[in-house]
Amino acid sequence: MTTRLIFALLCVLMLAAGSVQAGGDPAKGKELSIDCADCHGDDGMGDDEFPKLAGLDAAEHVAALKGYASGERVDESEMMGDIASELSEQDMADLAAYYANLGSN
Ligand code: HEC
């Protein structure tokens, strides 16, 4: 009985983890990316001053945005902190999903 319960719990946990990964909607991310394009470029390619976002791993992208939002990640330009703290977790996932696929197709 206990084994079955643990097994069921593990399944739920794995499903939950999977849905976080797949939670980003690239189409929504594209809409949101209008606010990023001024600095990071229309195609997310960046330049000397702004890092390239195209092709950035989605998990790394979300981690970077969360880090800026919480202040854990220090941004000497002081540009990303305010921007990131305006984003919801879903926004971050959507943006990450959009940028991860840019440049690869
Ligand atoms: C006002 C200009 C500006 C805007 C607008 C802007 N960024 Fe940035 N972004 C920067 C700068 C400058 C950095 C580099 C900061 C640093 O040194 O850590 C940066 C860094 C980043 C990084 C870290 C990249 C890496 O590889 O380390 C991510 C991710 C990011 N921005 C995402 C976004 C997203 C998503 C948006 C739109 C919601 C956005 N940015 C809007 C200026 C901007």
C-alpha cells in the first residue's frame, strides 16, 4: 500500500516538473519580446552592449530573469532588475520559450 502511494506521488511530481518545462508559450513570448527588442534586438541577437538572447537555453533564461528580479544576480547596468521584476513566472517561461527557438530555424 505504502509503495503504491509513493509511486503515485512520484508520478505526480514528475508530471509537475514536466509541465514547468513545457509551460512556455513561444507565441506569447514573441508578443512580450517587443519590450526586450529595444535593447536585445528584434532578432534577439544583441550587440556589444546587450547580450544575445537568441538560442539561450530556456531554463538558463528563466534562471537569469529570476535572478535579476530577486536581486540575486547583479546587473551593473541596472537595466534588467526593474524589467525582470515586472514579469510573472509565466511571462518568463513564455519569453524563454520564444528566445530558445530563435536563431535555430
Ligand atoms: C533597457 C535595455 C534592456 C531591455 C529593455 C531588456 N534588457 Fe535584458 N539585458 C540588458 C542588459 C544591459 C543586460 C546585461 C546585464 C548584465 O550585465 O548582467 C541584459 C541581460 C539580459 C539577460 C542575461 C543574458 C545572459 O546571457 O547573461 C537576459 C536573459 C535578458 N537580459 C532578458 C531580457 C528580456 C526577456 C527582456 C524583455 C522582457 C529584456 N532583457 C529587456 C538590457 C535590457
